[in-house]
Amino acid sequence: MAVLLLVVGCVWGLAFAPADYQQGNSFRIMYVHVPAAMVSQSLYLGMGVAGFIGLVWRMKLADVAIAATLPLGITLTALALFSGSVWGRPTWGSWWEWDGRTVSTLVMLFLYLGIYALREAIAETNLRARAAALVALVGTVNIPVIKYSVEWWNTLHQPASFSLTEKPAMPAEMWLPLLVMVLGFYCFAGHNVLSRMRLEILRREANTRWVNELYTDSEVALPTAKGT
Amino acid sequence: MDGHGGFVWLAYSTTILVLMINYAAARLAIRKQERALRWRQEVAALQHKQTKQPMEQSDT
């Protein structure tokens, strides 16, 4: 489903969407930049929710979710910054500007990397889970800063392409392929995070009976950890 | 593309590469873990068979 949506969105955005009257064909970068940025922010918000659940209810699955979300979150945030930079060169005349939105997105990338480094540095499972959850939760304060930065500060960055409360400013033949790409990115992110959660669970539960029974053909099961 | 083709293709090709790498990395890691789990089970089954056989021989 994700592949179909992404292929349709890319082809539609590259070949069939009309060029922008101000930016020309460079606006087509929007069809990869906006979905990457939206999904990276949603993933961080998801991590913040998982962090809250992990801290309050001490659910192990919350830490599994954080661990699974990190790689994709880091790569999509970096991709959003890179594609934004590539779009900025022909549009603003420079590869980087210390704009409100670009800086707050860079801060989000640093938060992602910080959580990853923290998890790698702490060996003890429970302490690692709590530290990562705390940083993820505190960092969610940055998400509304990213969203409202174009309104709060006099920025170069253009306003949101989509809004839940208003009609899009673009014609349908421009925002429809964007919607398809956004849906494709979300489907891809959902699949990737769930795959990595499965991997994380298999790693953590490798010594348990239920995992051994899944991967054995013989009648003999390995001795398992106590209580499992 | 009004001279902006290089920028557009750079952004799209990087995106496709990043998505493919993410997909492949997750799949390969899962396969590696499943292979390791199956191998452990096979080794355990073989060891169990070997410890049982000497005991059965000594009974006869």
C-alpha cells in the first residue's frame, strides 16, 4: 500500500502537477519535503506519548516503541532538513537560513540523536527506558514550536501546506498528489515501526518459551528463563 | 525544469534511497534475528539428542 501510494504520488507530483507561478518546477520538492517533515514530527510525538506511558504505567512495550521509532525518526528528520535545504537553494538563494522552522527542526534532530546516544550509553534496561522516555517526553515541547514558528516569528519559511481548519491555498491538482505522498509516507512509517517493534521484541524475549516454540521444528525446547 | 531539475532529482533520489535503506535494514535485521533463533533451537535439539543416546545405549 505504501509503495503504491508513494509511486503514484511521485509520478503525479513530478509529471502531472502544474508548475508554481513563482517557484517554477523547484516547488515539486515539496512532495518529498513536506511528508518527511510531517511524519518525522508525528513520530516524535508518538515517542513522547510512549514515553509518558512508559513513565506512568511502566509498560515495557512503550520502551520497545521508542526504540523502534528512533531510526526512522532520525532519517526522516535528516531527510526533511536535506530536502528543505535543496529546495531553499533555488527559492531563497541559500542552502541554509537560521529561520525559526529550520532551527526548531534541527533541534528535533538533535533530540532524536540525543535519545539514541542515551540509549546506547546506558546498559541497564529499566534505567535506559526511563531516561529515554523522559527526554522524549520533555522534547515534545519542540513540536508546537516547529508548527507555529512561521506565525510567531518573521520567517522565510512558507506557511503550512495543509491545515485541518482551512481549505488549502493551492489548487486541487497541486495538493492532491501531496496528500497521496503524505498518506504513503505514513503507511511506510507504520510498517517500518511495527517491523522494528517485532525485531525488538524478538531480541528481548529470545530466551522465553513462546519465542523458542515459534522457531523450533523439533519436540525439544531450550531451557527458558525463570518464570517464562 | 527551468534549470531546477538537478535540485528536484537530487531531493527525489535521496528520498527514495533513504526509504529503501530503512526498509532493507529492518527486514535484514529481522531475518538475521530469526536465523539466529532457529540455529539456537537446532543446536539445542542436537545436544539433547546426543545426551539421550549414550543413556539409551547403557540401558542395553
